[in-house]
Amino acid sequence: MDLEGGESDAGSGDDRDDDSNGAGQEGSFFVVAEILDYKGGAGPGKWEYLCLSEGYPDSEKTWEKEEALPEDLVREYREKVADEYQAGR
């Protein structure tokens, strides 16, 4: 499943000098290449997703709140996780 192309408006906490993609600035956008994991509790707005941003190394993965990510990207990731869970039963 291809998860590329999702944009997040959360900052990455990155203090690079070259911020041409806007990462690291509050309210800026960066492209989420892939959602890798999740954590959270019951209820809407309680989930966070471990994201790898396009053009960044694995060492700069960030946890992003669900509301900061595109709904379709989160939905695709959750469907993938559910499918993997069902296959493992």
C-alpha cells in the first residue's frame, strides 16, 4: 500500500538551517512519506502516529497528532494495520 503524499501541518522540531520545505516551523507543512506506528488511548484526538517525512532520515521520525495528518493517510494506515492483524489470527 502506498502511503506517500500526505502532508502534515505539524512542526517536526527540526532546527535545520535549510528549511526550504518548512519543516521545523510551527504551522508549516511537510510531506509524510509513511506512517510507521501508532500510540494513544480511547476517543477521538487521542491517537498519535510515528511518521517518516519525505527527504528526512529514519533518525528524524516524529510523533504527530492524528488531527495534524490527512484523514485519508490515517485511514489507509489503520486499514493496513487491521488487515495485518486479521492475517495474523
